[in-house]
Amino acid sequence: MTSAASPVDRKPSRTRLFLRRNASLLVVYGLIILLGAYTTLSSPTFLTDRNIFNILRQGTFLGTVAIGETFVILSGGIDLSVGSIIKLSVLMSGILMDGKPGNIALAVIATLAMGLAVGLVNGLLITRLRIAPFIATLGTYSVLRGIAYTITTTPKGKAAPAFLRLYDIKIGPVPLLVIFLALLLIVGIFILRRTTFGRHIYAIGGSEQVARLSGIRVDRVKIGVYVLCSMLAALTGLLYLTRAGIGDPVTGEGAELQAITAVILGGTSLFGGVGGLIGTLGGVLLIGLTNNILVVLNVTQYYQDLIEGLVIVGAVALYKQKRK
């Protein structure tokens, strides 16, 4: 006769394992549902197609840069320069385009090339000079910000009419920008889950030393994620130009804080190796929905910044406890 298994020997049920592994995702998407329900009851215009697609379209800007930030944070790093890259890319593309359709290709290529160059510099500072990611990207943040304000402190340049129309184009009822973000997310998820590059990112974020001993070219992967992040930040600047139609040096202020907030809200650990883009999407949607509610309630921007700061501090404290 066999004795019953002791509590120690019992394995967690599949439901409990699922809840444990996806706790962060369940929390963020649960909050989205709760906030959505609350806003629906408070405002009859919330669930209209126009409002929902407007929230999603606005989320494209934050979502694009947050995808790049997710790659960096998963590798155990951080990129504080994305806001300044957005700022400089808006100015650069607007000035180069100068309202002329024939200059669109030049402006887009040059702007993305600038993002690539900044990402390469960030990656080399971190891998070759062994400067901490926080310090290295804070330095490029300041340099690029200074360059942008040296160029101009007032709006300058102009988007070509054809480029400006991209913001309003719809395929059926869905804005083109929303479709673009969806495709970008699919590509990003595929890279992280189905490619060697993606698996190496998780490995490095989990333990850089173990990754090196396993034969992973850590420095090459790190440079790759910073280049990707910077190029997506430059792309975000181009997206902002489709909306504003002019190079405004104010664009990009605080974008790095919002991107990091979206990433950690989605359950990606600031220590690297844990998380993904599905969570980041949830963080982006939660921020967009929260901002929409705060605007409806006439809450000032200062309180919005306060809320984001508290979220970051709380999330860092939470993940630090998990690592102990």
C-alpha cells in the first residue's frame, strides 16, 4: 500500500504555473479592462470607433520606441538617449524634407542612418570602453539634446504633403499607423522567440558571464540591440513628423521615461532576461488609456509625470525583491 504524497512532493498545478509565469501580463491587461470599464461607464463616447482607434494611433509613437527599449532592457541594459534621438530625428527629417515630395526618400534614409550611427556609438561605448549603459546613454542623450537645440529652439522645417497624409490614411476603419505597429510587434516577437539573436538577448540578460562561457558573442549582440533601439527611436521621430508636419524641438521630451515605464509595466525586468513584447504592448495601452482618462478628468501633466515616476520606483522595487 503506497502512502499519499506529502505536500512537499506535490507539483504545482498547470493553472498555478500559468498564473505564476504570467502574473505581470494578467495584472497589466486586467488593469486595462478595469480602466476601460470605468471609462465606459463615465463617458458614453469612450467605446466609439473614433476614440478607440485614436488611442491606438497615439500609442503607435510610444509603442515603436518601447519595442526598441524592450530589446535593450532584455539584454540587461538601458537606453536613455531615445528621447533625444526622437527630438533630433524630427528636426532633421523636417529640415531635409522642407515640404518637397522629392526629398522624402533622402530625409527618411538620412534620419534612419543617424539613428543607426547613434546606436553604434552607444554600443561601442558600452562594449569597448566598458562604460555602464546608464552613463553612456545619458551622455549621448545630453549631446544629442544639445545638438538639437543648437540647430533651433523653435519649430523648423516642413513635411511633404504626401508624407503628412500618412497619419490620416486608413485601411477600412483601421488607421495605417495602427497596422504598422501591429506588424512591428509581430516582427519583434518573431525575432525574440524564433531567432538565434533573440535567444542570445535573453541569455545575456539572464547571465552575461554564462552567455560568454557558452560561446555567445556578447558584445556583438549588445551592439545589435542598441542599434535596433536607436533606429526605432529615429523611426518614431519620423512618425511624429507625419502628425505635426513640422520639426518641433520640443518633441521627444520625456519619451525615454515613458518607454521605460511601458516596458516595466509589461513585466520586463530591468535586470534583463525576463519579459517580452506582449507585455510591453500592455504597458503602452495602459499608459495610453491612463493618459486618456487623465485628460478627460482635466488632470495636469505634472500629476501624470508623478504617476509614471511612482510606477517606475514601485516596479524596480518589485523586481529587486524577485531577484533575491
